[in-house]
Amino acid sequence: MQLLVTGADGLLGSNIVRVALEKGYKVRVFVLPDSPSRTLDGLPVERVEGNLLNKEEVLRAVKGCDYVIHAAANTNVWPSRGDVYWKVNYEGTRHVAEACQAEGVKRLVVIGSAASFPCGTKEHPADESAPMADTGYGLDYIASKRKAQEYILQRVREDGLPALIVCPTFMFGPYDSKPSGGAMIVGVVKRQAPGYPISGGKNFVHARDVAVAAVNGLTKGRVGEIYIAGNENLSYKEVFEKMGNIAGVKPPALPMPSFVLLAVGRLGSFFGKLFGFQPKITLPMARVACDGQYFSAEKARRELDMPATPIEEAIEEAIEWMKEEGML
């Protein structure tokens, strides 16, 4: 069956393409014309160049496809606000949905974000039963992804769009060319992170596990449903220790209270705007780091047969790949 993958050269997209090929799909990838897409080199895929903001190019990419996985997004967090997030993450998703409906695609899997949901605790992790809400971090990336997810659910209800949404938590894994989640690993391995947030933590997951859930979502799961794709809930101290043990370096040992992180974030945002550079930490990033973003992926495991690879394996594979690419 013919599958189109948007954002195919990102961390998740590169893993989705490989999982889909393993499962016997004929894969077409939709990438920007100027993208080197080196994570796709040597793979038996059909490459279509175009931009999500161009309806005709999106329609051309979708034409003749049985299935679509829409993984393309602008995931930057600097600047915190900007029209580009809404154009790519929201308008781009609308163009994909419209093309899928026009071409009679059998199933559309949209990659959302678990950050669209309120945070839980380790004892009571959040799940899909909580309504999506503005988390208040001040990041248009998160806000635009949430609105795109709401749009997809509306199209399912009103127009019968055959779509479901997979919302990853924080991903590690190979083929992280940006790097995205791997930037946290780089910071620990290169001793760039002096300390860890005392109160913060996340749900971490292997990108390949999310890819399996997404590909399985083409034939499993329920239309109109959202699936949080995650695995292990860990504090920053815990995940930094795992990274240090795997890389053979001393993990950050300085506990950083929330008021210190927020102060550093305010200074970062101020000087970043003043001098026009991307700071290491901004106020919205500091707010995120102070929260425990803990989630349950039981629904995805139950309905999408999502694996639960130990996060140590994801970190190890990410480090090996980044070393091969000269990032570490």
C-alpha cells in the first residue's frame, strides 16, 4: 500500500519511514526542496519535494496514496512566538487534511504533541481523558500543535475525515539530525549543563516506539481518537544520571530551584531579544523545565500495540548515531 510521510527527514519521520518499509509499505516522502534529508539516504523511497504551505504541492504529494502520516512540524522554541508556527503547524495540517479528504485516503495519522495536555504527576500521570488546554508556557509551537489537533478532531466529527492523532512525549533515538531530543544528551555528554531542575521531569520515549505506534495507527486504533505515545516518567536528575552512566561522564549534580531557573530564563529571553541570538534557556523553556510533565501511554499500548523499549536503549542508540555523525 502507498504511504506518504511528511516530515520524513526528522527524528520521528526517519524512524517512521524505516518502520513502514519493514512492514511492507511503499513509501513516498514529502520534504522541503532545500532539505539535505541525509537520514533518508539509501532508503528505497519516492521523494517528492514541496512545502506544506502550498496546497497544490501537498495535493500532488497525497495523490495516489492509500495512507498518510503527517509528521512535519516546526518544533523550534525560539523565538517563543511567531507566525511561522501557525503557518506550518496549523495551516500545513489543514492542507494535509483537505488533500487527504479530496483524494479519498483510507487513514490519516497526525503527529501531535503530548504537551497539549495538562501535566500529571508520577503517582497520577496524565492521560487522554483530560481535555486539551493552554499550558500557559507562552510557546506558539505548543499552542499551534494543540489547535491543529482540535481542527483534525473537528474534521473527523463534521466531515468524516478518517484520522487519528498520535501525541509523542519527549523522544530520543537515532537519526536525530537537528538534533531535537538529542540536544539534551549533547548538553549532558559535553558537560554543558551545570545542574538539574529540582522539581521538573518528563515522560521519555524511544522515537522508534512512537514510529511503530504511528504506522500501526494506519490499520489499528480508532478514528477520532488521540493516543499519547510515551514510556518512562523520569525526573531530570534521573534521566541525566542515565545519560551520564551510558556515556561514561559525570552527570550534572547541582540542584537548581525553580526560582533560579526562572531568573536565568528571564535573562536569556531578555538578552536574546536585545542582541538577536538564540539563548540556551528562555523563560518559556524554564517554565517547562520546572514542571513534571508525566503521562501514561497505556491507551497507545493497548490499542496501537506500541512497544515500551527501555529509555537506556534509546539514549544509547542516540549517542552512537550522533557520534557517527560527528555531533559528539
